[in-house]
Amino acid sequence: MSNSLHENIEVIESGYEFLLAYAAQGRESDDGSDTRATLSGMSDATVAIVTSLGDEDGEFPAVVVDDSRKAGAAIRLVLGQDKISSELVDNLNASIHLRALLTDLFLLSETGNSNQRD
């Protein structure tokens, strides 16, 4: 697995951990938090994963690309809101699209199953 793919996986995994903590805070707004920056980084990482795996052969890279597109769309929907509440983030965390991507990335990381070249 390439370093850039690994870095994007880390951005999404650590972002999800941040969002879990944010969801538990009961906030009405993201003012004064790193929530938007975290979500923006996760969004960028989903785009980078699509780009890096989009030309790979095999069934699983295609699954990861599809799930990255779906999770990225959900993240960008949340980013488009004026206020990002803990409840909204909790719903994003529960999204099947984000959870599917996380599971894909765990599998990809554990198997090292990418022929990705830099």
C-alpha cells in the first residue's frame, strides 16, 4: 500500500474517532471546534482514495471507490450546513456509507491488499 493511500486512510480513521467524541458533547453548533477542519480533511481523503484506487484492477478496489464516493457525499452534505451539531455528526457517524468505508479501509489496511503505486 502506498504512503499516500495509507495517509488518507489514517485521516478518515482518526477523523471518525474525533467525530465520535464530538457527537457525545451535545453541542448545538461547531463554533470553536475543529469539526469543519476534520470533516474537510475526511472529504479530501475520500476524493484522494477514489483517485488513487480508481484505476486499480480487482473487485475490492472498486468497492472501496464506490463506498468512498458515498461517504464523501454524506460528509460534504454535513459540511454544507450552517451549524454542525453533535446530533448531526452522530447521524453521520451512524451512516451506513461512512461505516462501510471504515470497514473497507480496515480490511485494506490489514491485508495490505493494494497494488497502488505513487
